[in-house]
Amino acid sequence: MSHKNPLHIPSPFQANEPDMTPEQKEQQYVHSVYQVIAPHFSATRYKPWPVVEEFLTTMPAGYIGADVGCGNGKYIGVNPNLFMVGSDRSSNLISICGERGHEAMVADGLALPYRSGFFDFAISIAVIHHFISPERRVAAIEEILRVVRVQGRVLIFVWALEQTGKRDFDKDVQDVFVPWAMPKKAEPKKEKSAKSRPQGVKKKDRKAVEAAAAASSSSSATEDQTLDQKEVISENMEKLTLQDTTTTTTNESSSSSATASTSMSDPTSSETADPAAPAAPVYNRYYHLFQKGELEELVSRTNKATIVQQGYDRDNWWCIVEKAQN
Amino acid sequence: MRLITHNMLQCHVKGCNANNFPLELQEVVLEQEEAELNEDFLRNMLGKIEYEALVATCLKLDINDLPAAMPADAAYNDEFLQILHRVILETHIKSGKMVCPNCQHIYAIRDGIPNMLLAEHEV
Ligand SMILES: [Zn+2]
């Protein structure tokens, strides 16, 4: 019986991994992944979350806002009485914004190109959890606060450790890889695997994890592969279901993980003989899963904002903060 | 990228903190695209726009419609708001570059999208 690949690899992103800088890790396990999965990711991101929608629709008409880490820009047009400018690290996601007529630019969340105090409000939806360290998460919040005016409000959403949704997280591990399964050209021939169960690094796994990270860091998707991928995606858009890809392997999960990072892998190749049916590649994104109270603690560390409202919605912790007088 | 957005951008290279605004537009291709006028937005923008920089930037692009100084009654001056709307919201920069007046860093605009990413050592 083949070992069920749980569609994830444990996180190698611990302080004792000295060979990559935070920038390199975010480049490989966040930016590169979003560049490649952009069209597929975008096709699954169209429904605004109610808390975000309410935040935007209750803003006074004429307000100008920044959507920092806007992805495909799904929130930019929610309230036509606002003017919103989107930014994202991924130029492929920003291209989608551009095609939709949104005002958008490629920019780094830690170095926003805006004048200080310009915006009436800002949103940061599912972004801060992609930064590798607490310091970088605080810096990202500070940078958003910098570009918002005094009394301007910022809505922040981050993924929760306590989530009880479709992903079964290990509650003891906050730094995880979460796989993104690309659509396949053909329907899987085998039965569906167990649900994806992301989990983080356990001490006993660390050695294998480091080997996996080393192996994966030596390869990356090329431009051509990216283009091929886009074609595959457009052909299969209707069939997509997120995190619902058959992935079984006869190998140890950690060794299959070695090929399942930002480079495309073929998790079913060991059992899929038909060469006309390419397998679904899996990309692993880094997440820091937030514990209850952790987001508020980061905000208070900035010393630049007060928390106006906070809550839990759809597997996320969120809060609305207001920039303080300085 | 609309001209309003140019007015909110500054150079953010590490250590480039003075004379880093406005970025100088070069080799730009412009396009006019009609948009609905939103008075609330224009009035809100009056307090945010760096008006002198806007006028100077426009003059370099041969856009001569804006008065040299913002009218005192700007918020309720329909004619002025109309012009402002056309300039900052309907004028798009499709391509070109933005050069920092201080450190000379060049930010490219392609397909209407500015790339404001910096190299690692510049952050
Ligand atoms: Zn500069």
C-alpha cells in the first residue's frame, strides 16, 4: 500500500536553518510560488469575505485606500465610491489587476512607494502571515501604518492556527508549508486521497526536512514552464477544486516533498502511466499561523495604532486598527 | 497608472529621504480614458494632492490645463474640479519611466503598471 502523501511538507523555516536569509525564504516559498500559481490562484479568488466587504462599503464616499498585497484585486472594486490603489509583490497577479482596469503596482510590502500619511484607510488581507519572522510581520504592519493618515483605519486578516476548516493543522506548529495543487490536464484516475493536512516541523523530521529544502532550492520553474502552466490552467478552469488533488506516492513524504516546492513536481507520476495526462504540480507556500491574540500583540508592538475591533472569521483572525496621533 | 497615483509615489530606496518627490516622468506614453466624475473623491483629494508637483509634472507632459495655483474655492469650483478630474483620473501613463530626482533610481512603467520593487541592497 502506498504511503498517502499528506500534500504538504513540514517547515524548514526555523531559526536554526542558517543557509537562507528571510528574504531568500520569502522569495522561494512565497513570491516565486505566487508568480507561478497566479492565474489559478486568481480563478479561485473572487468572492469577497463579508468582514472585508463591510469594512469597504461602510467607508465614507471619496475615501482613498491602499490594498497592500492585493493579489488579483478582488477588493479594489467592491465599493465604487472609493478610490483604491493595489500593490502586490507578484507582477503576474498585478497584471490581472491591470487587465481589470484597477489601479495597481508591483511593490514590496516592507517598502511601500507611497508618501507617508496619504491614505484614508488600508487593507491587508491574508498577507502578513507570509512574512518569515515576527520582526518582519511587525515591520509590515508599521509600513502600512506609515502610509495611512492619523485616525486612518487598517483592516488586517491573517490565517489562524485554531482553524477548524477543511485543513487539519497540527495545533502545536505555527510555521508551515501549505501546498497549492495546480489543476491537472486530465482527471485523476485514482481515488481521492485523504484531505490535505498541513503540518509543521517536528524535531524528528527536521533532518529530512532540511534535505528536502536543500534539494528543492536547487531547482526552480522556468519561464517556459510558467507559460505551459497557464495553458493547462485555462483549459481546466471549470474543473478546479482547491486542495483536492490526488497525490499518492510510494516514497517517504519528505522525499517527495523535495520535488514539490517552487519547482513543478509530478506527484502521481509513479503510478500514472499515461504520458498524455500530466499530473498536478504542487507548490508549497510558507505561512505563519496566528494564535489568538498574536495579531493584536504585533499591532501593539508598533506603538502606532489602537485596536478598534477584532474577531475571527473563516479560519482567520482579523482586526481593525486606527493609526494613533504621534 | 493614473496621474493621481504618480502624485502619491515617492522614491523609497533606503536612505533616500529628501528630495525624493515627485519622481520625474520620462519617455512617457499617455492615454486618455473617460471615467465617471466623483466629487467626493476630488474634494477629499484636494487636501492630499501636492498641487505644485502636479502642475509641474503636467507642464512637462504638455498638459497645460491646470491653473498655476489651486483656486481658493476649489472644492466648489465645478470648472476646476472638471479639469482636475480629467487630469488626475482620466490621464493614464501607459509606459515610461520615473526617475528619482535625488538618487536617480529608475522605476519602469509597462502596460500601465509601475514596477516599484527595489533590489535587495536598496531596501
Ligand atoms: Zn531616490
